[in-house]
Amino acid sequence: MSGPPLPLEREDVLVAQAIGGDEKAFTELYDCYYDRVYRHVFYRVGAAQDAEDLAQQVFVQAWRALGRYKQTGTPFIAWLLTIAHNAVVSFYRRRRNSRSLDEENWDWPSDEHLEGNAEVRLEHERVRQVMVHLKPDYQQVLTMRFLEDLPYRDIAAALGKTEANIRVIQHRALRELRRHLERSET
């Protein structure tokens, strides 16, 4: 569903038009960013149906909150991923599910580069299982940085932190992830 990446200038125009109530402009933003939001959510919840529902919620919430969105030069996707993170947190609070994420039954989305490579898929699953044991801010920074490939500047803006703080969080998260992975090998 996602189209090619939007140049920042085009994104700014579409966001401004959407803020002004232009549904077509918001639809173009939706078409461009839905897959990224879905992947971000899916990685956190693991079930395709829940990820679809939450991704839709993210865009409904974004549409409703557009009047409060400030264009600061940060890509719109960073704001959407912040909404997505909050939606996932709310999802787990609502469920009040005491079992851990790694006990969930995960159905992977179709990804051409993963379908044919079982070894990569198994390693991806192993990392995902370990990541759920990290603190939520570690999970969020690692997801935004490595799954969404956002620069430090955009992550910092989305999370209301400094770039230096994001780098520290990433460093600590990677160290913690490595420690968990080493433990899981034994």
C-alpha cells in the first residue's frame, strides 16, 4: 500500500493541506506511510489483525490531532510512529495481559526478503523474542532507529529528547540486547 518515499518538501505541502482539512492530502500521506506504521506496530504486537486495527487507529488519531501538529522539519512519519507507540502501550494496558509477548502466537507479514530465507527469519524471531524483555524506551528507540531507519534527529524530535540522549539510550539498549542474546544462546 505504501508508495515511494515522499520528498520532505512534498510531505510538508501535504501535511499543511491535511491540517487545513484536505482529506485527499491526508489520504496520500496514509498511502505513503501505512506500511511503515503497520510494520512498526506489528513488530510490537505480533498478530496481523491487531496490527491492522492499531495501524488504522494511528491514522484516525493522527487525523483528529492534525490541528495540534507542528511542522518542525521533522518527517511526519516520526510523529506517526510516536502515536503508534502510544497505541501499542494502550493496547497492552487494555488487554491487561499478564503473559509476556514472547508467549504470543506470531504470524509474520509477507516480506519477500524474509519468506525465502528461513535462517534470517529464525534470527529475526530470536531478536524479537529478546527485545520484548527490554525496557519500553529501549524497544522504541531500537525499533525507530533500525526497523524504521529514522535518523537520531527525527527520533529525538518524536520522543522529546536530545539526539545525545537518543544515542545513549540506543547504546544502552544494544548493550542490553547483546547481553540477552548471549544468555539465550546458552
